[in-house]
Amino acid sequence: MILAMLAAAVIAAPADLAWMAGSWTHEQDGTITRETWLAPLGGTLSGAGQTNRPGKPARSEFMTITAEPAGTTFTAYVDGQPPTRFVAIASDPGSAVFENKAHDFPQRVMYRRCGANLCAGIEGVVAGKPRAEHWTYSRVLAPE
């Protein structure tokens, strides 16, 4: 019980994730992925993401990070799907890991500062095999 309380204490509150704020971009093989995160306000970080692949329609999603009874929660809002929640399992001053083992893919969402960049990733298991995607975003606009 005490160990669980100590572990919960190291999980970042939304205000502790202010380092995510800003507009970020990643380009690889003609695919452009962008994320924009607003600075925390009223206990919430709000974000939007867009991926453009050559010859395919743009894919957009909206995200929030909020303080919930289960813990700090990353929620993804993707067109045609119900909101998907991932609860923080670890964090430190420059990184955060959110998890939802019941979700099909991904089961884990990760963010961390990499110098001046924002590194992000998703991981999980698909058809019994590990799968991961990672991005190193460069800053486009400074946060307000």
C-alpha cells in the first residue's frame, strides 16, 4: 500500500508536463506528422495531431491530459472511435508514460524531452507480436 502511494506521488500532474507545450513536427519518407500542445490551464493539457501520408487522406486526432481519480490520464479522441484513456504509470521532470493494457493498439503512449526536441512513441502487442512507433519532433512554434 505504501509503495503504491509513493509510486503515485511520482506520476506527473498535468501542470508538470508543461514542457510538452508547443507545435512540433516530424517528417520521414514523405509522411509529415504534427502535434500541437497548449500549455496547461485549469488542470488540462489539450493537444491536436495530424498525419499526412502521400496519396492518403489526412488523419487527425485530439488529445487531453487531465487529473482523474485513476491518475493523470492521456485521452485520445480519434474519428470514428470512442475516446481511449491511458493512465500514467511513470514520469519524471522530462518524461511521461501512459498505459492501457486493455486497448488493442497501442497499449502504451510515451513522451519525453530530447534536448530541444520532443520524442514520442506508442507501443503494444498486435497479433502476439510487439509493435512500436517512435517520433522525434522538432519545435515549429514556441509555446505562449
